[in-house]
Amino acid sequence: MADGERPLTTEAVCKWRRLTGEVRARGLWLRRGSLRSALAPRAGRWRASPGGCRNEKLPGGARPLADIALGEGGRHDCRMMTTLDLDPEWGAIDLIEEVETVFSFTITKDEAERCATIGDLHAVLCAHTPGWDTQCGKCGSSMTFYRIRRSLDPDRTQGVRPGTSLTSYGRPLDLFKRLGRDTGLRLPSARQTPVGMVGGFLLTGGLLAAAVTPFIGQWLFSCVAFGIAVFGMLPIWADRGRLPAGVTTVGDLVRRTAPLNARQLEADGGRPSDRWAILVALASEHGSLMPDEIAPETFLHRKSMELAAAA
């Protein structure tokens, strides 16, 4: 230690770590706020000229939105458009942040302002990852299939193939938990049935009411609310769950799982899926459409779609 320097105390180190964490958290909060303003649906984002909307250069040679969804009188036909129906406040931000994590780059505010559709986001993605589709390695889909097969049939006695149905492996919620634990892969989300959703509503509402009502002196009501919350756990426990939409066989599960684990498969020596497959897989997890239903002209927000239809 040089002359005149004082040793760092434990208190000073803790204070420095706390300040550093606050700066990082504030930076993340400011960035999310910046993306929120850039992605907010607003009028004037599209033009009604024959050239179509702002989304003119779409991947795969797709036509401009105006050529696809133009109805009578030169107006966009909203019935021919699709949307992920993401939350206008934070839904698109969550999707963009996951895309940034998977592909290891940062989308600027100016680039985010141009992202009204999946095609726009794909164009930004391609600009930042020009060499993605030239990577080599083992087939990522095959690696995914072998891991899932090993979990479903560890003794290799059932002859699991891509066409094998998943309905014979018990409750979908339990099945997907086991597959995720055994394979270490991120799987498409198994969904609750209406029974489980009702139970979740009772549990959440009951706990909130039980926590709030004592502050206004309603102890009896708090006890009743707690009892409702406990009762809500029963349909959640009894819920079998349902397979993700479009997933009925092992092959369907592999096609949906491989793009969601591009980085992990790449680290294990695999060749990651192409950028479009990864993007629509991530978008499907955040939105309301299956990957096969997502096209370059699919909007991120419903409000954006309505504004484009009115342009």
C-alpha cells in the first residue's frame, strides 16, 4: 500500500457496492423509460401513400403492409392484419430486452422507434448480426430432440420419435417441469386451464385482501379473505394444465424449443437456429400468436395496428 493511502474498511466497501448497484439500477430504469417512449404507439407513424407504412423493407421479400392489407377506398383493412397484442407500456420492451440478451447487442432508441412490426425488429436484428446464419456446428434441433428423448425415455424402451404424442405422459404442467429440469432447456410455456386460472385469481385476490383489510380494522374480513386464498390453492393443485398451442408431438416441442435455447446450444457446440425462427419463438412467448401465425407485417401492439388501419 502506498504512503498516505488508507485501507478500505468493510463499511466503505459495502457503501461502494450499494452506490454502484443503485447507479446500475437507475441506468436500467432510464433505459427502459427511453425504450418505452420510443415504442409507444402514436399517430403519424405511418403514411397513407401508395408506398405503404413505414415498414417498407421486410425480410424474405415480403410485400409492404400497404400492399398486403389495403382494403376498399385505399384504407388498411384491420381484419387482414395481425398483432402480438403486447402491453403498450412494457410488453414490447420485455421482448426487445430478451432479443438483446440472446443476440448480444443493444438496440438504440432511434432503432426502437422504427420497430412497429416484427419485420422492423427483424431488420434491426439482421443489421447487428450479419454473420449469424453462417455459423457451423452440430444440428441444434437434433441436440434438443436427444435431450428431450432422454428425459421421456431414459431406458430407451418406448421408442420415442418426433411423431410421438405428448398426451400420454401425464399432466402437461408436471411434464414440462420435469423436462425443463432434466434437459436444462427453456421450454415453451405450458398453460393453465380455466380451472387453474380461477384458482390463481382466488389466491391472489384473497392474499391481497387479507394483507390490506387489517389496516382498516376489518379483521374478520381479513380472515375470510385468507380462507378464500387457501381455497384457491385447490383448483391450482388440481389443474392438469394444457400443452402450448400447436404442440402435440415430440417433434412439435423440439421445433418450438430449439430456437428458445440458441445461445445454450451454441455453447454446447450446436448450430443455432436462424434469426427469424428465434425471433418469432421469442415473440410467441411474449405475445398471443403461435410462431407459425407471426409474419413480418405482424404488429407489436394492437393500438399500433389500429393507427395503421386508420392511416
